[in-house]
Amino acid sequence: MNQPGLYEIAGVEPEGKRNSVTDEKRDLEVESGSISHDKHHDVKHVIAHDNDEAERKREERRARYAKYRPYILTGVALVILGWWISSTVLEATRHRWIVQTFWAWFFILIIAFRFIPNSVVTRPVEAVWQPLISGPFFAISYRARLAMGWLALLGIVFGSAFGFPLPEGTGYGDRAISVFGLFVFTCGFWLSSKHRSQVPWPTVIVGLFMQQAIALFVLKTDAGFKIFLWVAQLAADFLDQAGPAAGFFFDPEVTAKHWFFVNTLGAIIFFIAFVQMLYYLGVMQWLIKQFAWFFFKTMNVSGAEAVVAAASPWIGQGESACLVRPFVDLMTESEIHLSMTSGFSTIAGSVFAAYVGMGVPGQNLVTSSVMSIPASIAISKLRIPETEEPITRGQVIIDQGAEDKHGRPANALHAFSKGALFGLIVAGQILCNVLTVLALVYVIDGLLTWVGKGFGIHHLTLDLIFGYLFYPITFLIGVPRNELLRVARLLATKLVANEFVAYQALKDQDALNPFSERGYTIASYGLCGFANLALGRRMTELVRPSTRLELGRARSGIFGAGLQLPRRRSYFPIHPPRSSSSRLSLNTDAHTLTHPPTQVRLESKSASYPRSLRREEKLSPASHRAP
């Protein structure tokens, strides 16, 4: 699918735009007499006829599908039901019945609700919700509701900090520091707010509560940790299927070395191509809309804000803004601030494989991405409250604007092919960005070292300078005392270079001088995000010039919020259980979900999966790890 703005973000003109430019050139040639008016008219007539014919055939296919859709969907549902019954009965696949049941009935219900009106479910729920919960709650005064919300938020924060047993080697003082840091930076965001008297406190409280609740579920409960670990492992194994494909072009020994150029960039190209195919089929729009509806209802934000915030962790900042492209020019200052903050504070699915391939725990990245959605909404509304009336208030709309007929994919495979081309552009952009930023940092470090020697300072570098500036931050997020400077320098590396360089430095340092479990987990969470000095221009290409000026004035605040949100994810004074007893993976040979033999999948990729996955086989389900 030709997503408006994506090719412009990558610095390449989309196909439709190239066609429009060609038409303009042809018109100029006609005016100058280079080609005859009759010939020009014939060419345009043929093009218009072809477009009309293609559109007519497309409408015929749609009408044919609409006619037979009930029979097709019923057949698909029966096949899924038969698969579920068979896989549950067969001894070879009975052990994975939970996952099979979840996915089978998930798709069956989706098909069922194509024919069953939503009111069948919503009306009984509303009949109970309104008189028993919603009505009595909103009958209470606004101040009383705020007080209840603050008490609930403080209860979950302090309960998480001091309500669980201490892991070995830590004390309540470490947790108290993390809680103190949480309040320090929240107060800092409020003090820097543009309209402190108009802060929507219910939205802020709900967002912070949801972030803490997600952290508590994932990092403390065994079930939550297993679920997110399974999702991370499944995603990593899915993206790893690009490895055998790369083996077609390279020697198996080359792909086994897990080089960034071969394995990581190949996975990025595959992921983007797959996502473009899902866009063509409408799957991505449906999934993002469900996420957006949830945050739209629970946090009282506009439809455009909900869509962008829900999409940013999965497809990235620029791409998520393209989902509401017609409304970007009409966004209020608060909406633009939230859209960019959500993009800065998280990663995109296209680089998930890159980070996992560099040794970052996949479950940390997935958890961080999910936690960033409510947190980015809360912090953004704390800094820039809404003072205007958003045009998408009260509705969730995904609209990418009018697509050029010349650039519209003909079918799913065409969309997959075009996505692969765009993935190649993005992979090349990442490669060039990392290479040039590294070279620039090395040049500046060399100059600083040369100047520093004149003052008797050896090894004076950018990450050392900014590392000392980040020293108080690393203290407040609860990093162990003996690792404060090391983690601070990693955060500085992310700021002056990017997260690729920072994660590579984390991997190298951990190999030479291993971090503590707490220090490593905090660092892996803190580095997760796009907030660095090299980025920040993507969304400016989608807005009108007057909005760009307004955006430029607010960018420093947006950047600060996006930079601190990953740190907030590191504050939580709780520790995740480590268990691999029920981990599932995607078997490369069979391409099916299976229980892998112990250590087969993980140890074979020990270069890609660090401590959080490699060490789990040695731990019992009751053991714990401190973040």
C-alpha cells in the first residue's frame, strides 16, 4: 500500500507523485511545442481509459466478494474450528492447547461479529455498567473523584515498591530512590507545563496508573512475564525467518555470525514488506483502531491522538502520523505535542529485530512499547494541556488521505513487493544514519581528546561529558551505585548518537564486564526510544509551513518529554520473575508453534539473546530478577 508521507520521510518520491510530476513535464512540453497536442491528448486518453478499466474490474471483484462473503467466511470459520478440535485432541499438539484455543476463538469471534451486531454484547454490558459503576462514580464530585484517583495511583506505586519481598543484594532504600525519582520528574513535567491550571488530571492519573499496572503485571507476576516473553520470542522468531532468506545470497557461515548488515537489515526489509501487505488487507488499520478505541475511551483524548499514540510503538512516528494525514494540518498544539512525544518515547516494529539481534531482551522491548502508550498520553497532556477543540473529538478515524490511482497496489503480492522496496529504502537509511553518526561522533571525540590532553584530561569524549550530566538521572532511576557512570554514559551515547550505537555499547560492555541484573534491565529500558539529536524532523514534513514554525518552537519540550519517558519505565521498583517453563517459539524447520526442546532455540542463538533469555533455563519458576 502506498502510505502518504512514507516515501517523503525516506527522502524518495512515491510512485504517484512521480507520475504527477511526469504529467506536469508533459504539459510543459506541449506548451513549448516539443510534442503535438493531438499526441498528448491520445496519451492522456489511453491512461484515463486504463485507469477506468482497472477501477471497474476492482469494483466487480468487490461486488463478487460481497455476494459470496457469508459462504467464504463461514467456510474459513469451520476450517479454524476443525483445526482447533484436531490440535486439541491430538497428543502431539495437546500441550499447547491454551495458545491454540486463544487464537482459534479469537479469529472465529472476529468472523462471527461480521454478522452479529455489536449491540448483542454492548447492550447487556451497558445495562450493568451504567447503573452500578459509571452512574454512581460520576455522581461524586469532581474533587472527590480526583482524590480517589490519586489515592489509587499512590497505592499502586507504594504497594509495588514496598509490598513485595526484596531480591538478594537490594534494599528498600533502592526502591525509595526509584519512587522519589518518579515523583521528581513528574513534578518537573508539571512545572514546565504551558497551562498548569488546565491540566486534565483524570487523563494524567489514568495514564500513570495504567503504566504502573502494566509494569506490575509484566515485571512481577509470573503469568504476565510469561505472556510478554512468549510474544517477544514469537516476534523475534518470526523476524528471524529473514535469516534463511539471506542465506540464499550469502554463505551460511556469514549469516551465522549475525552481522548487522546481513541479518538485521534483512529482517527490517522483511518486516516492512509484511506490514505493507497487512495494510493492503486492512489488518493493520483494524488492529490499530481497536487499540486507539481503548485509549480514546479510557483517557478522553481525541481520535487522532488515540490513533497516533496507539500506532507509534508498532509502526513508528512518521508512519503513525500518516494514518491521520488529512487531520495533521488541523491538529491543535496539544495534539501535535502528543503525536511527537509518543513517537520519541518508543521504538518501531521495524527496528525491533535490530535490537533483538544486538542482544537486547525482546520482552523488555515489548513491555516498554506497551507501557509507552498511556505514559506518553499522560506526560504530554501534563506538559501541553488541550485548550482548543480538536476536530476529531469524539470519533476514532483512520484516514490516510486520497491515494493516487497510479500508486495503488493491484493485489496483496503487489503490496508486499512495494513494501519490500520501501523496506530497502528504510534499511539503507538506517545503515547510512548509523554510519555517518558514528563517524561524526568519532571525529568529535578525537578533537575533544586532543583538546583535553592540553588540560591534563585523558579520554575526554562526548559520552563522558554527557555521562556526568546524566549522573543525577541514573541515580534517581535506581541504578546500583557502582554502575551509575556506566549507565549514564550509555544514556549519553543514545542522546548524542542513537539507540543502535547505545545498545551495541551495552552489549559490548556487558560482555567485557557484566552488569548486575538490575543495572542491565534499567539500561535496556532506558535506552528504548527514538529521542536523540539525529531525529525529530519526520512529522514536520506532513504539516503546513505555519504549523512547522509552531512545532519548531515546541520541539525542545517534546524532545525532553520523549527523552524522559523511557527513564520513567526504568523507575518501577519491582522485579520480574524469570521462568521459561511454558515458553513457545516459532520452529524454523516446521514453521509452526511448538514447544522447543530445552536450550535448542536459545543456545543456538546465544549471540543474539543475552542474559534474560540465555540464563532462564537454569532458573526455577519461583526465582526473580530485579530491574
